[in-house]
Amino acid sequence: MCGISGFCDFKKKSSENILKNMTDALIHRGPDSSGYSFFEYETYQVGLGHRRLSILDLSTQGHQPMKYKNLEIVYNGEIYNFKEIRKELEDSNYIFGSNTDTEVILKAYDKWGLKMIDRFIGMFAIVIYDKTTSTLLCIRDRAGVKPLYYYFKDGLFLFASELKSFYKHKEFQKQISKEGLSLFFQYGYILEPYSIFEDTYKLKAGHYLKLDLKTSVININKYWDVIDFYNKPKLDISFEEAKQETEQLLKSACEYRMVSDVPVGIFLSGGYDSSAVAAILQKDRIKKLKTFSIGFYEKKYNEAHYAKDISKHLGTEHTEYYCTQKDAQDLLPLIGDIWDEPFGDKSNIPTLLVSKLARKEVTVSLSADGGDEVFGGYGKYTEILKYNKLFLKRPISNNIANLLDFIDVRSFFGQDKSYKFLNKYERFKLTLKAENEIDVLKNSIYCFLPSEVKKLLNNFEKNIETCFDDIRFLNQNNDSLDKIMAIDYKTYQLDDILVKVDRATMSVGLEGREPLLDHRIIEFVSTLPSKYKIKNGEKKYILKEIVHNYIPKELMDRPKMGFGFPLKEWFGDELKKYILEYLDSEKITKIGLLNVQEVEVLKKDWLVNNRNLNKLWLILNFVMWYERNI
């Protein structure tokens, strides 16, 4: 795992020193070594930078940028099956000088071109400079585990693992994107391909970008999409056959992610997903695996004792840490640096803490993200399915919604008292007007409703196309659950969960690996009947049945908790000062992007009625980010 950055400058205003500064801004992602390549031609400059976290082949032979013939590469990630691919290449007379997957990628590209991706099992953000064809190729892995940003304006193309690298280029313009900001307040994260800055984008998962250096023209193409697999005919196999194949894929995915020349551990929450990973890997191993978990003294948030019980049953070497208000206080000011665009997921703080805990003993840690999106584990899925049966596409629902439009509920309440009711009222109307399952999904997860975002952003309103709109590509072969899960895979999982884990782990020089996001698993599970995923209201049914082969059901059966932290309890106490300090009306006015009156209404409602803290959390995160980044 590493950090990569670089540029193609058609106005030739860049330099080797700028490249070094851009790259070294990512030292936390790669503390072990650095490398830079700078090329200057008559009409453009090219820079490739790399910060290395040594995982495979710890020698200097793994140094990047790495060269082969007229190709040069910088790369972040892991190709877990690189040894098999290397064997194929050796059979074709390729000779290797290192034991790295980086060299395998270079020579695979030399032999197969972009078709090499079909062979890769892994997570990756790859940039290859081809001097023969004068092209720069950027590739992002199928699930989007590894980040890759790019900026293109006025003849300057920048790329990097994180936005903070761009700040080091004197020509980069920090202009806030209203689209990105609007998405942040609606969902708590910014959906691809947008970012918080104008002219700055995330390369979409499962896509590659080609920049022609002769013409300065960019072409972006898709090579993989989870929707293509949901659109395949459902398999006509028994549950036992499906269970057996899924378990084999899980075993393969987990074992591949143990490939490393440094110590490996596992994040263990005690839930089904992380327990599946730990159980599969500890079985038949003599050496105890290291597992790590975070707990809270507030009982309703604490899962640490469950993780401890699972660890004891499996026989892992377990370490736990209990998070306190002081920990949150110490970490909160750093969020704007670590997540270098606004990010509202409250579980980022415990994720940071468990990453710090693990890094004391290991350099790689397996995380079990993706289990809910792949196997159907969220409560919102069953709730939306219930609603769909009752209301979706029924004329009476739209008629009721239209009637409610004529009722001015504000006349029944004073402004202060009506705020909470109005929010629920508007959400209810939107849900009644839903045209499809994804409209219902969005209405259930909005942080700020679109009408509220319009007020907060001083009447900014725009229909922004995102991956939520990809429902139009799902065919009639898919039922409601398929549609919701496919879109959740491309939105919440990608731009919330994976962003959270990547930045948290990389901030402490820890490589996070995601076995449940092995593309072979979702390609198979997406073709299974929905009844194998949710059966009689039992979520993640097939995964649970697999886990019960390793861990007794009575040890696992309990309500799903999620991975949050005591926001309400803590903000009502010591962390209250952050709200009062950062959401000061003068500060909001100076920023000039938010409606001061709307912020004051929310703040007052929280101080007086203890409401709207989740919305204030987003505004707080934005203001703290703004102060540290603009």
C-alpha cells in the first residue's frame, strides 16, 4: 500500500521540486521510502511520484516508479494473485528482477495491455506512463477500494491518492464545488465522480482513464460494473449448492489477503462479517491470528465483549481498547486533515482508533466491509421492501402526496416547534411520490432533504446525476432487493465505507484489506435468488449459515448494532464547545457558503430541544475541514 501522485503539464509550469512536494504530502501513506520521475519535452512535462509502505519484497527492488522498456509505473494497492500471473508471464519468457506485484503489472501490461485487468484479483490505483504511445493510463479497481483523484484545467492534469497532494501544486485552484457540497449535505459523503473542488474528480470504480499527451484529450471507459452481474439470469441451484460455492469463494478471498511479507491482523467487531473472516482464517492454523476491536463504556454502543467472546471461541490473540470522550476530543480536530474533503460518517473516530491500535502490532489488517451490501444485511433493506409492497407505484400514494402539497402545516405551529415535524412531513411526502425503489432508498438516508439543502446553500438547486441514477441500467430480471443492493454497492459502500477505512488506516501507515469485496464473491452472489440473502426477514441468511459452521449460533445471535459512537451523549457534555466555537455566526458568514439563519435555527433547536445533532455534525465537519484546507 502506498501513495501516488503526479502530473502532465501542457503549459510546462511544473518542476521536479513541485513533484517532490506533491508526493511527500502523502508520506503517511508510505513512510518507508519515496521515488520521483520527472520528464520534460517540447510541449509537455510528466511527473510520477510514489510513497512506499513496504508489504511485498521489502528490498529496494520494489522501489517505485518502476521501469520496463518504455513503460513506467506508480501504483497503490495489492494484486493478490500476482504469483500465478507471474508464472504465466515466465512461461512467455519474461524475466523478473524482484518479488513484487508491481513488476508483474508492468510486464502484464506489456503483454496483454488493458486485458491484464481481467486477471487481477486485488485492490489497485495504477498509473502507467507509456513513452512509446505518449499516453498516461490511470486505472481504479472494480470495487473502488483504492482512491484516485484527478484534476484537469488550463492544460494541467494532476492525479493523486488524496486531494492534499494537489495543494502542493501552485496552479491548483481550490474552488469549492457546489455540486460536491450539496451531495455532502444530502448524504454525508460526496458521491463519485464528484469531489469538493471544481474541475477535480474521483476516477470511478471499475474505470480507466487515458490521457493522450499529443492531443491533451482525456477518454474515460468502464471495464467492470456490478450491475452487469445483477443483470445476469439468476442461478437455478439449491441453497446448499449456493452455500458451498459462497464458502469456497470466501475462503479463497481471505487466504489471498494473507499474502504479505509483514505481520497481518484482523479487525473484529463480533458481528457476522468480521467473525466470518476471522473464523475462516483461524481454522486449521496453529499460529494464533491477531485480532483487534474497539469498545465504549456506554453500553448501548459497546460490542467489544461480543468480539472478545468470538475471539475466545476461535482462539485468536485479541487486543481491545475502550474509546473515551478524551479520545474523540483529541481526534476531532484532525478529521479535516485525514479526510481531506468533508466527510460525515460518525464511525470515522472509532475506525481511526482501531487502526492506531492495530498498527502497534501489524502492518496489514483485514476489514470485513461489504458484508451488508453483498449479502443483504442492512435493516433499511427490509424496511424498504415492506414499504414497496404497500405503496410503491400505487396511484393512491401519489394522490395522497399531491393532496398534502396543498396543506400548509406551518400555520399549525410556531417556527421553532414545527422544525422537526416539518422534516418528517416532507420526507413522508417524498416517499409517497417515489417512482422506484431507489427513490425510497434515498429518502430513507437523506441527512438534509433536498429542500433543506437548497435553503442551507442559499438557494443552490441542481439535479446532480449520480450512481443512484444507475437504476435505469438494471433490467427486469432484478427484484427490489437486487436493485437496492446493487445501488448501495455503488454509492454508500464506495464513497462512505471505503473512504472511511482507507483514510483511517493509511493515516497511521496501516494497509487495510477487504476480503468480502473480492469481485468473485459479488459476481456470484449477485446471481443468487434474493431468498438466499433475506429469508423470512432474516438478513444475510446465506452468510449466517456459513458462519454457523464455525461459530455456534447462540454465540452470534443478537441485534445488529453498527459501528458508531456516542455522539449525542458526548456532544451534550465535553464536546459541546466545538459546536459553539465552529458554528459561530461570524465564522459561518466569513465562509460565505452557508445560510447563517438556517445554521442558527439548527443550533438553537439542539441547544434548547436537543434535536438535529446529526445535521450539526455535518456542518461542523464541513467548517472544520474548510478551516484546515482552504
